[in-house]
Amino acid sequence: MKYLFLFAALLLMVMQLPAQVPGFFPDHQSRQQTIEELLVELPKSERFREHLQELTKLPHRAGSPANKAVADYIQKVMADAGLDAVQYPYDVYLPTGPGQIAIELVTPIRLPLNNQEYILTEDPFSQQEVGPGWNSYSGSGDVTAEVVYANYGTKEDFEKLADLGVSVEGKIVMARYGGNFRGYKAKFAEAAGAAGLIIYTDPEDSGYMRGLVYPEGGNFSESTIQRGSVLTLDYSGDPLTPFEPALPVDGTTKVKRLDPKEVAFHTIPVTPIPYGSAKEILGRMKGAAVPGAWQGGLPFTYRLTGGPELKVRLMVKQDMEMARIQNVVGTLEGSTNPDEWIIMGSHYDAWVHGASDPNSGTAMLLCVAEALGKLAKQGYRPQRTIKIAHWDAEEHGIIGSVEWVEQFKDELTSNAIAYFNADGACSGLNFGGSSAPSLKGLLIDATKVVPYADQDISVYDHWVSRLDDKSKGPRIGNLGGGSDHLGFYAHLGIPSLGAGMHGPTLYHSAYDDFHWYKTFADPEFQSGPTVAKVFGIMSLRLANSDILPLDIGRYGTDLTTHIRNAEKSINSYAPDYKVSKLLTTVDQLAESAATYEQLVKEQIAKGKLKGNKLKQLNALLIGLDRAFIDEHGMAYGNWFRSLYASSDPYSGYASWMLPGLLYEASLKSTKALPDLEKRYLAAFEHLNKDILKMIAILK
């Protein structure tokens, strides 16, 4: 009985011991656990609320004085926290604002259509002057024409119209939001000969079909408008300075800028409208009924064409000029390895107030900066450098972050360990994320030690509780396009992730404001401090670890999945094509990764790897993803240099894994496959050689 009691006591002690922190030698575990315990106590909902309220008190689009004031506030907060906070200015080519916009029925009746959100007594922010809904980088024009409905305006939708014998030549296209980046709706419409494009949010996708609408609920109302850029070039960033930073015009550094006439901007007028206005057009259409999947949520049968009796006028006059933007970057320099960087970022420019997108992420990162600053003042400065960046002009084409990436591409290629993106990261209460393979384990492990909204459950457990199949744990997606990770990941090969807590949002509308946020998104302001703790834990684990805790085993498993998916796409038109060479190389890579993971566990347990060997090992870990960078770039745009990951060039948002192969498949071609195979095999072999070098060090 005595021994049974002792055994039970010992078992209880073992259960109460904190889990080992990945990547830390035994004699460093206790200090890191202390740091993490302190960090988890620092971010508070009250401070998150204060930051969010200040950031969103006025509309602040890129290039405006209000946005510069937001940049100054961000800089002051980070400087007060103890970070070296610097503004990086750029002069970029931006629309000056919405300009002049008119949408009206001409026949069978004359009816001007609303393109502004209603003023609401419940929402004081709606009473500010916010202007109409608009799409930046629209073409200018004044057209009156018949109407064609194109569903979501995807590549497949326009192909379906052609199959049905419906021409959009000289017509105004009506397309609903969803399915792809709005810029591709404009690109495909213009390529098909359309005279203009009107985009609206259908109530089936976000509106009364989803529940109560604003201000009674959190869904799009009949006057809610999704704004957004329609810029679609084969590179990202400032339209006039591809591959180079758009340094200030008045600076000493000379920058070659394209003439705007050389840039493939859209030429047709494009504008968004609310579904309350869209129904006035769609409800009067008399043509053939749409395919079943194209039917939306308005209370009538949707039609493909309006016929000659229905004419709509669309007028957009949008001017563009050079505008000053500024990124704000705070640096907490590492105590022992200052030339190794962990970077977190979110943009701060907004279409209007931007409470959820982006400034919930901005406010969260300010909380992270304050927490890390307090830890540093208590003697817990990170060993590697942590940078917290706030990007400008993301909403117009991922501009600010790309200019910074292009300015510091050499330093980033050498020094950057990872980039964490926080765009709109605290816009609801459900956690999720997408990531490069090597960061997936880091993300999962961090969520296991952070309480969910100060409750007696971890973020990880809450994440899993929402899954239908809990046995496999949470699924982490693959990063695509649409935000500031793109320059780091697809252009330079820096492993990146995007994560946060999300929910229904009044995306890019004038109602995405502080009143909506505190009423519907997160009334207790708990998501901000919760995500701040996850980001803080991830950054500190990378910053302080003895051996960087990157998830090397994921390369083999993820690459195998992506190769099989690419083969399936190609086999749809070339059934004899096989990926056996690629899979064989990846199998070898997976074996090497498994050997590395076993050896690194042994070395972590011993804690004896020191000096140059440790430095060489971490240097190889930092550079692993650079193996996927190919100087030739992708066929759809050589700015996209990663053979591993890219945004989908047909949708702009979706993730394309092994994009060279997927692009060839999209063309239903096999011509480039031999060359692509050579390039992919070279990348896989490069990665495998680096892992073998790490194994040699560990042995």
C-alpha cells in the first residue's frame, strides 16, 4: 500500500511537470518556461480595446493625413514600449480617392442607384463622411449598355457564358463578390470585351440569408458595400517599380519608374454596389434563367441577360498620382544573435475605419510589442531580433510590405527566420491558421500553452472542439495570396504563416467600425490578447531556442500531397503522365527529415551541441525554404519566384502549391513539364542536401 501511494504521488508530480519546450536544451528549459508564463499574463483586453478604438476613430485610407496620424500613433506606442521604431517612406502610384462615380438605370425607367452605406442612429461612425463604395485602380469611363450576369466572374464563369452562347461584348457585366479576387473579375470581363463591371455582395453569400443584418446583426445589409482594389499585375507592390523599392522621389537614391502608360491597368470602369441597388438591375432582367448554381439570394429568378429594354449607365472617373506611404517597423534587437530575425506584421491602412480588417491585427501587434518590451525591461530580452512591422497601402495591392521586402531583400534572404502575418487577426472568436510546412508544428505547440479567452481551456483544445473529426487534430491550411506574407514567402522564400481568431465580418465596408466590432465581433475584446499570446509565444520560441524548432518532417508529407494533387490535375488531360521521379526524390527527402528529427531530439536531450556546430546548424535551418526560390520565376509572372507556393493567378486568393506544375495543368499543356521537372528535382535535391548537412553536424 505504501509503494502504491508513492507511485501515485510520483505519477501526479509527473503530470504536473510543464511540457518540454521544443528546441531548448535541458538547462535552458526553466528560463524559457518562466518567460512564457510571464508573457501570458501581460496582454490585456482593456489595452487591446484602447488601441483598437484609437486606430479606428477616423477613416484612414493609404495616402491620407488620417493614415499618417495612425502611423505616428503606432510608432509612439512601440517606442514607448522600448522598441526602436522607424518609419520607412515610399512614393507609390495610387488613386487619389473614389473620384466621381454614377450608377443608374436608363431604361425602362430612370433611377439613380445608391452606392453609399446608410447613416444609422445606432452607429455613430456611420455618421462620419466616408464617401461612396469604390474600387481602386478602376479604369475611367462613362458607358451606357445592356447587362449580362456572370455569377462570381471567375474564369470558369466566363467560359460557361461562352458555352451558353452569351456574349459580353460591349455589355456591362454584373458579378457577385466571392470565388476569386475582384481584380480578376475585371480582368476576365475586360478580356471578354465588356464595357464595364459592377460588383455586388449577394445576400446568399453575406446578407439576410446568413442571419440578421446590420445594425440588428453582423451580416451585410442592403446598403453595405465591399470596397477593394482591382489591381492585377504579374507582380506585386507599387505598379511603377516592379522588383525595386519605390524610394521617395525626393531622396538621394535614384529609382527607375515605369511610365503609367506602360503598366497594364484595367481600362474599363469598375465599381461595387450594395445588393439593395443590385436588385434594381437584376430584378428587371428578362433573358434565360441562369444555371442552378448561379442563383443567388435575391427574391426572384436570376437571368443571364437583361435584353435591349434594360440599359444601365456606369460612370467612373478615377485619378491617380504619386502618394507618400510609410511602413512602421519596431525592432527589439537580439542579445546574442541580432542578425537573425523573426518578423511579425499587419497592415494598418483601411478602406474606411477598418476595425476588423486590418486594425484588429494592428492593435494585437501593439499589445505584443508592449509585452515584449516589458519582458526586455525585466531582463528577458530575446536572444534573436524580433521585428514588428505595420504595413501601409496593403489594401491597394500589397504595396507597403512588398516595397520593404524589395528594399531589404538581401538582408532578409540572409537573416529572416520566419514571417507571421496578422492581417485582421482578431475579427472573431474562432482560431485558425495557414502556414508554410516548417512552421505548422510551432503554431500548434504555441496554441497548447495559451488559454482560450482567459478560460480554463487552451486555444488548441477550443480549436479542436469545433472539428467534426477530432482524431487528426486541427487542419492548418496553405498560404495563398491576398496579404502581406506574399513578398516574404512567394518572392524570397521566407517561411510564413497567417493565423488568428475570425468570424463573420462586414468586410471592406463603412460598417467595419468600432461600434460593429464591440457589438458583434468580440464584445469582451478577448481575441486580441489571446492571439497576442500565441504570436508572442511563437516569436519567443524562435528567438530563444538553442536549435530552431522548425517542423522539418512536414516537408516530406506536404510535398507528397502536393505532388499527387498536381499529377491528378495533369492526368485529367494527359493520363500517362507520372510523377515517379519527383516522388522518389521526396521519399529520400522524407527519410532524411525523419533521421534529422530523431537526431535533433537526442541532441536536445543531451544539450551538448555548442559553438560553430550549433551556429552552422541554425544557419542551415534558416535557409531551408530558400531551396524553392527559382530565379526564372513562374511563367505567369517572374516576380513569383517560389517553386513551392504562390497565389493562384486566376483567383488571386487561393494557394497554389507547386505552382509551376499547376499553371501548366491550367493550360492543359505538357510542353513545359520536362523543364519544370528538372527545376523541381533540383529544388528537392538542394533541400535534401541541406538536411543531410544538418544530419552530419548532429552526428
